[in-house]
Amino acid sequence: MKKLMLVVLAGLLVMPLAVGCQKKETVTSQDETYRALKSAFVGDHVYFDFDRYDIRPDGAAIIQAKAAFMTQYPSVRAEIQGHCDERGTEVYNMALGDRRAKSAYNYITSLGVSGARLSTVSYGEERPLDPAHNEAAWARNRRAQFVVVAE
């Protein structure tokens, strides 16, 4: 009987340690999952046609994935940045970048993400992804980009 009590007591002492280790692994895997999803969230951009700000089908799929990420992680706040290629005047591109950011904002909020968790800004042609001066570079630079500003 005394041995049984010792085994039970030892089990009660070891169990919290085992549970603690198990929780730690879960948190680590959640952190890794979060980092991977966050990387896709900020790395996948919504691209636009020349002189347009409407969301294309490929952009809609990207925004839907971003909405799913924000739904899964309700503490995340994001800034939507509108960008243009170098063609057009600076004033025109700032306005077009603003329309692109707001278009992405309108779409993601239509999917249920609270507008209070989002902000928009236009950078016009100021922050190109590709500095080249050709159609391929211009196509990469016409985008809405999501940046996590709070976690």
C-alpha cells in the first residue's frame, strides 16, 4: 500500500511537468504556424491592371486568404498600402494608389474583417518593388500591399 501511494504521488508530481512540456510544444508549433501564415499575408500582393483599381479574380483569392488570416488572428491590425508604376504624374499616382488601397480595404471588409483593424495609405510610385523601366517591372509595381502593424 505504501508503494502504491508513492507511485501515485510521483505520478502527480510528474504529470504537471509532462503537461507543461506538451503545452510548450503546442505553443511553439502555433508560433511557427503564425509566422508562416504571416509571411504569406505580407508577401502576397494584390496586383492591378494599368490605370485600374478594381480587384481582379487573382487578387480576390489573395484578399480572401488575408481575411482568413485576420479572422484566425483577431489581434492583428494591418495597413493596406497602394502602389503604382512610374508612369503618370506624381499627383495622379498618389490618387490611384489611394483608390487601390481603398479597393482592397472595401473587399476585405466585405468579407467580415472589421475596418477598425485596417488603415490605408498611398505611396504612389515612391516605393517600387522592381526599379526596372519595362512592362514586367511596372506590372509588379501596380499593387496593394498588406503590412502587419500590430499583433
